[in-house]
Amino acid sequence: MIAAIAAIAAIAASAPDAIARLDPDPLDATGRSEQPTRQWVPRGLAMSVFNRLLVGTLPLVPRFIVGRVAARYVAGATLEDALRVVAELNRQGAMATVDLLGEEVSERDKALAAVDEYLRVFAAIQERGLDSNVSIKLTLLGLKVDEGFCRDNVATVAAAARARGNFVRIDMEDSSCTDATLRIYRELQARHGNLGVVLQAYMRRTLTDVAELPREGANVRLCKGIYVESRRIAWKGYETVRANFVRALEKLIESGVYPAIATHDEYLAAAATALIDRHGLRRDRYEFQMLLGVDQELREILIAAGHRLRVYVPYGRDWYPYSIRRLRENPEVARHVLRALVARR
Ligand code: FAD
């Protein structure tokens, strides 16, 4: 990693004029897309080698660099920041789901503070008339403290959402959480009726999970999956994961589940629209979902084609783990890190 940073810094030092021509940060807080303007970048192989080196060693990149490069993926530190971004997304024709950043909490007080914050989020969404629901992570709400404690916290959040006519999406975390997440989802969905869950196309178990989910009123976000999992339980091939995504989506549609199709992969967006057409799904029977700061152009294309689309809007002070996951997926992470390094000089 130090070698990667050093190599990148050396390139920066050897090409100051060219680097001065780099554009400002290409995506703003609402994820406006990058303009293909003049820029100096090491092309092709060299860049992909830098990307691979950096992705493998991102946890060693200084925090201020991570913060600077990942700013596009996070609305800001406060609820007010998130609400401002949601209002702007609504103006652009997109719905939103607000996520309070934080995970792997080991103290009850922190989990309870997160519950209180979510109650404020629902109140603010309703007071401002915003089109947004909420996404939660069970390890922020105490899953690793105690499953029963976590379930009670989720129940409080779901009840507050229901009182305000809103909806709670339970994000799916790494495989150590999958069974408990599905258990809590089933129990609370049966009780409250306003929860949704997430299935990950890279997991080998996902087609079975689709078949076993209670169908009545089910709302499932389907994504590829972001955590590092063993090959024993997760598909690893890029095309294999795509194929499993399409199979899972078709099964969800066939069983009458409301699918939230979460991807920036143009191939999957095209495959999903073909399935939607083939099954004659009404526009209010599915939605696309994308992350803040990723591919606004695709977002605009899908909205212009008449699809409903929701943007995931994370906010909060605990931005680091989420940002590292997003940077790992950015195909141009080395260029952005290089730019952040140069801007620091
Ligand atoms: P990819 O092949 O990864 O990306 C397709 C293209 O999108 C890339 O070539 C690139 O051009 C662009 N792109 C993708 N990511 C970035 C990035 N960070 N920066 C810049 N460009 C990028 N995963 C979970 O495990 N659990 C969850 O609960 C979960 N919730 C999600 C919610 C939403 C709304 C979305 C959109 C994703 C969620 N994910 C979740 C993450 C998901 O699993 C994938 O890791 C992520 O969406 C990337 O997969 P992709 O389908 O976009 O395909």
C-alpha cells in the first residue's frame, strides 16, 4: 500500500502541469455525474494496476484522503445535511432512503441513541413532506449485543414509521448476520407490515431465501452484495453474480414480491427492464435503487424512461467503514486518490 501511494505520489510529482489541469471533484453531494473533460491520468494497464493495489490496501490509506475522496457518497454529518440532499433528489424526480451511518455497535447506549435518531428522521421526513423512507443496519441497532435487544429496537423504529405512514428497509450486512436479519425481518414484518429486507445475489443461498420468504406484502431489495465472503458461500465470478441476480429477480417478480432493483450495472438495469416488460409489471410494483454519488447519468436515464427510482442517502459522523466499501467498488479509485493527494500539497 505504501508502495502504491508512493508510486502515485511520484507520478503526481513528475507531472505537475498536467495534474493542475485535473477538474474539480466530479460529483457533488447529489451525485451529479462526471464531465468527460481534459484530464491527465495514467491510462490503461498502469491505472488498473494502481486501482488493484489501492483496493487491496485501502484500510491503510490516510483517513483524510479517504474522507476527501468518499465525500460524494455521504450527504454530510447531520440530519439536516441528509434532508437537504433528499429534498434536492425529490426535485430531480427521485425518491430517497435515508441511512444513519454506523455499524458493529457493542454498547447498548449507542444502539438506543441510533433508535432515537431514527425517530427524529421519520418526524423530519413527515414534517417536510419529503418522499423518503429509511434504511437501517441491524449491527447499529445492537445485533452484536443481543438479538432480542436488537429486535426490540427495530420494533420501536418500525412502530414509529408506521405511525407516520412510512417504511423501514433492513440492509443486509455480512454473512454472520444473514440468519438473524431474516429472522427479525419475518417476525416484525408479520407484526408491523411496513418492513422490507435485502437479498444479495452473490450469496449461494439467495435463491432458496427467495423461495422461502413469506410473499404477502413482501418488499425485497436485490443487490449484488458488498461484503468479503468465502467462496464456499458466495459466488465470485462477475458474470455468475449477474446471472444469479437475474434469476433471483425473475423469481421475486414471479412470486408477486415488490422488487427494489439496486444496481448501477447497466447490463442488469437492461435485464431488469426486459423482465419488467415481459411480466407486464406496473410502474408502482417495483423500483430501481442507486447509491448517492454513483452514476447520476444512469439514474436520469431510468427516471426519464418512467421508472421509479430511489437513492440511498447515508449521513452521520461514522462515515469511515461505509466509505471504504464504496471506494473499493469505484473503478477509478486510484485517480481520485491521486487527485486528493495533489490537492493536499
Ligand atoms: P458493479 O459492477 O459493482 O458496478 C457497476 C458500475 O457502477 C461500475 O462499473 C461503476 O461504473 C459503477 N460503480 C459502482 N460502484 C461505484 C462506486 N462506489 N463509485 C463509482 N462508481 C461505481 N450491499 C449489501 O451487501 N447490502 C445492502 O444492504 C446493500 N444495499 C444497497 C442499497 C442500494 C440502493 C445499492 C445501490 C446498493 C446496495 N448494496 C448493498 C451494494 C451492492 O451490493 C453492490 O455492492 C453495489 O451496488 C455495486 O454493485 P453494482 O450492481 O452497482 O455493480
